Amino acid sequence: MVLNETAILYRLLVKKDLVVTPILDLPQQLGSSTLDVRLGTRFLAQKSSSLIYLDPLRQAEQIEADKLQYEVEYTLQSTQAYVLHPGEFVLASTLEYVVIPADLTARLDGRSSWGRAGLEVHATAGFVASGFEGTITFELKNVSRMPIPLYPMLRVAQLSFYEIGPDTRLPYRAKASSKYAGYLAPTGSTFYRDPEWEIIRRELVAQGGHQRSERLSAALEARPADRGPGKSPTT
Amino acid sequence: MFQDTAPSCLLVASLCELGERLSQLELFVAEPSVRARAENEGLIVALLAAVDHLVQRLDRQVIAPLRKPLQDGSLEDQACAQALEEVQRFALAFQKAHQNLAFLTGHGSHAVTYTFVHKLLNEARTKALPAPDICLGNEYDFFRHDLRKTLVAPLEALGTASRLPEWGLSLLLPKAEAGNPLMWTMLAHQIGHYIVDHFKVAHHIRADLPIRTGTSPQSDDALLRYAEELAADLLAQRLAGPAYFLSLASLGLLFRPGGPLGLGVPLGLRLGHLRRHLKPLEALDGQGLRRTANVELFSSLDALSLAERLVSECHRLSAPSEPSGLSSSEQDPSVALENYDCLDAIIARQRVAPAAIPSPEDFHALFARMCSGIPINSLCPTLSRETIKRLEGAATPTEFYHLLGDIRERPTTLAHILLVGWTYKLLRSYQIFRELLLSAATLREALAAYAGHLRNRQALLQKSIETSFIQQTYNRWRGEAHGA
């Protein structure tokens, strides 16, 4: 069952097991079954580089070293804009720190005003698991034809909360595979840490295919970069 | 639980301070903006090797022989004194290693520091001050203020009475502290110097200081020099609250009194002078706080008294023959606290609103949040169950909003955030460091595990500063925005 406005208030301000902080303007942010959330100050963008692709079959530490070549982090002041150009993608996070108790889950959706302006706030991951703690990462994309200036504190999205019956025994923080709990800034994907990659890696080695993959990577890396300087990685 | 000034507690605190600085240096060179640059690679490898070498030597020379007495609290004064002397030598080596950061390209991340300084000046309502620039420096020294002076000096040496144009205030922050809000309080000291220089404070100090004829010109000179430093200290404490005292004291756990930090003003004198202007925080003490923080290491929970006792004991053990700044006042008037009484009235006249100390209730609430890993950007309101019932019964949205009233979070000030952060460090971080140090096989292992705690603490404080600043900005213009 989705929580209505008084149920949200009860959990936030009486029982206090649901945490969303800061709430800058409660009457503005509270809807009939939603609570608006705002953009934070940190953005994690992708830049063009000599790296052609991220090979998830390499060791996680090597991949993280590769990521340094194509990720760039920005921290904005409250009056600075991050301009998201048409077609571009950037990670950001909520200004709010969120704690979801064990008997609730939450869903992140864009606000209609921003949807009409062509801003998507998440690509596929709009679900916030029970037991989650941290800032929620936005996967921002501009699907319009006009650049969108984004400032910290703008209300770009909303959360709705759902009761899931008895408390889960697997709150997100306690889940063995949870990777994004407790972060205070947008966090890039660590999909390559999923155990499936290790299985594929081992099977490749067993089949002798890993050497082929390494050779292919080496051959690709030896080629001159396709992209000219200054060209956006997402256009 | 040990006595707060037991040698084992003292050594743990001192090692933690050094360990944090070594880890921060490593974290700085691991910053993506620094690490991703190919031209830095060789120097980063060399720096990390140097830090590693320091860590190994510290482990072998200081920690390994004292592991057992540290464990059971049986460390003797003499062994502690020797160990502290070693720690201070390693702190000097760290300072030298820090100088090599000058050769790294890339800036590191210090955007939140700007927010910190803006928040500091906004809260002090000091409109007359320019918005400062912040430069990351390679010297591990917080006391060089206003970089213009550095530029003017060589021109003056050429005999040209040159004056550079006024362009505002440039503050210097050591690179290793770029991510550590607890030490950004030292920027308040630099702002204090700016106020002393630019608002005729120095003039008033010269007029009001009790300079007695018959004393040596050297001691008169020291009296003036010390007074300007103490005035900047008082202004810093007015700006940043008790956290300034705590950050200054933390340096006292690592560097010798009268050592290379600062302008040679005895640290004991500075801390003693500041302490006279701070009320004890005993009201914040209590079993509730002990339970929240899970504190075992120290008997006292008053961060100010704890830091003061640790530093004075550290100086007693590590430098018994050196003047503490308070002992020889009969011979040297420059180290007599009462000679600086005139500063109180002079500083009180400056337009710097004193930082607010949190009430015990607010402090406990924020401290509990920090211990739970939640940012301490605000104090949350509470609704009663009756209000919720009335809200449920509201017939119209207008009635609902009327009942809801003006419920708002109260954004925290820097003084709140930093005092809670420092208390958390003194009570929790030292204890966590001790547990890791004693359970790990080597100091390197302990530092690797401690780095996670350090990063989290710093991220939590940075987030708190940023978010509370945005809240204050929103609140400042909320009325106008709603009326528009």
C-alpha cells in the first residue's frame, strides 16, 4: 500500500524511522502520496578519452583505474549550474540523505515539470530497496533539443513509499550483494563487481578464450582513437 | 577505561593524529584529478613509497615494542615520553614529505572549502570582509595568511615601496587537509589575521598593551607579536566556536611546543588564552552520550577538557625542559596571560558575531545522528501524534496546511557541526584507531582499515556543511520566493 501524506509525515516526524533530510520546504515538497527530492551538489560525468570501452572481464582494480580516464567529478556551489546538453547523460545525487526502514520500499520518479522539459531522472533504476541508506543516485539524461541548466536544490524528482507487510529480513545494507549503501555522493556503476563476471571470466580461462579476449583488447587499444578531440562522448 | 591522561591514551591520540595525516596525504594523491595525470605517476609512486617507509619505521621503532603496554594500559611515563618524541620526529618527516606535493599537477578537490568559508562569514555576519580565495599549499602550515604578503615581500626587498592592488583575501590550506573539514577551522585564524591587519585592530593592540619601560625590547617585540597572534586566535574562536580550540590542540599532540608550526608563539599560551574564553562543556557530558558514542577509552566526555589535558600532558612528557608558555611569566612578560587581557575588549568591538554553542539537547541529537552515519546538516522537528490525528481529520487542503504550520528543519551552524565532529573524533575515532592498532598485525594494516572510517567521517562532515549551507540559502530567500 502506498503511503499517503499523513502516513509519510507520521513516519518522518513522529516515528522517525523514515529519514529524508533536509526537507527545505515541507508544504512545497509534500504531495498526496509523494515527497519531492532535490538535486545535490555532486555530478559525475563521462568524458571522451583514449579508452575505447570498459572491459568487465579485467580485474576490478584495473577497471577502476580505467574509470579514472573517463569519469570526472564536479562539485557545484548553490549558484552554479551543470548544463546538461541534448542527449547527454550524467550521474548526480539527491541533496537529501535517505533512510528507508525495513517495512517500506520507495520509488523514485521524475517530476512532471521536468519531464516536460525533457529531463529523465533515472534510466532503469527507480526502485529504492528497504533498508537503503544514503543519497539516491540520479541517472540524468536530457532527451530534449535544448540544453538544461541544472542547479543544486532544484526539485527534479519525487519519492513515493510503499509498505511491504512484515519487515524484510534482507534490508539493503545487510544484503550480501549490496554495493551502493551509505554513499553521500553520486556513485558510478560497479556492475563489473557482479559475481556473473567472475563466472564468465573463469569459464573463458577454462576455455582458453581469455587469451583471445586479451589479444582483442590489445589490438583495439593499439588502434588510433576514433573520436576527434573535443567531441562529446555521448554525441 | 583508562584515566584520560594515562600515557597509553596519550600515545594512542598522538599516533592517531599522525596516522590521519599520513592517510590524508595518501588520499590526496589518490584523488582522481591528481592521480589520472600521467606526469604525476613517478612522483606519486615515490611519495607513496616514502609514506610506506615512514609507516613501517614507525611500526618497528615505536609501536611494536609498546604493543603490550598499550594493550593493558601499563605504559610508563618514560617509555611514553620517548615514544612521543619519536612520533614528533615522524611528524616532521611527514611535513617534509608534504612539501613534495608542490610538484604534483592537478588541483585535488576542495570545492566544499569555499562553501565552508562562505558559511563561516555569513554566520558571523561580517559583510565587510571580501570573499576569500583558497589556495592549496605544499607547506603543512596553517599560519601563513594573506598570500599577498608573500608577493609584496620580494618587491619591498628591491627597495620599491610597491603596493599590490587590493584583490581580496587569499587563504592557504595544506593539500593534505583539503578533504578534512575539522582542520578547515584553521582558515578562521587566517581570516582573524586579515581582520587584525585591515581593521586597525593591530593599532588598538599597540595602544592598549601593557608595555612596561625597563623590560627588554625583545620582550616588548614578543609581546606585540604574540598579542596579534592571540587576537587572530580569539577572532577565529569567535568565528568557528570551540572547534577552533580543538583543532589547535590537535596540532599540540603532534608538534613540539614552539616547533616549526606558526610564528613561534608558545602553543600553551595560545591554548591557555583561548580556554579562558570557553565555558566548559560539562553540560554535554552524561551517560546518554557515553551510550550513544560507545565510549570506553576516555573517562571524560567534555571534548574541551579532554583535549586540554591531553595536550598539557603531552607537552609535559615530551618536552619537560622547554617552557610551556605559562611557567616563566615572571621573567618574560610576553608569556603572562594577564598581559593580554586588553584583547577581550578590542575583539569584542569587532563586527564578528560570536559562534553559537549548541544546547545540550541539540548536541546530543546531532551527536547521535553522526554516530548513526547520518549527516548533521539540521535539527529535525517533531510532530505529536495528536497533530497527525488532526491532520488526518483535515477537511480541506487549506486546513491541512494550516495545521501543518511552519514546520521546518533548523539548519546547523558551522560551530555546531564542527564541535560535534571534533567530539566524535576525540571520543570515537581515537577509540576506533586504538582497536584497529591493537588488533592488526601491522600499523599499515591498521591504517588501511582506519582509512575507511576517516573517509566516512570527512564525507559526512562535508555533506553536512554543504547541505546546511543550501538550507540557510533557501531559508534566506524563501519568503520572497513564495511571495513572487
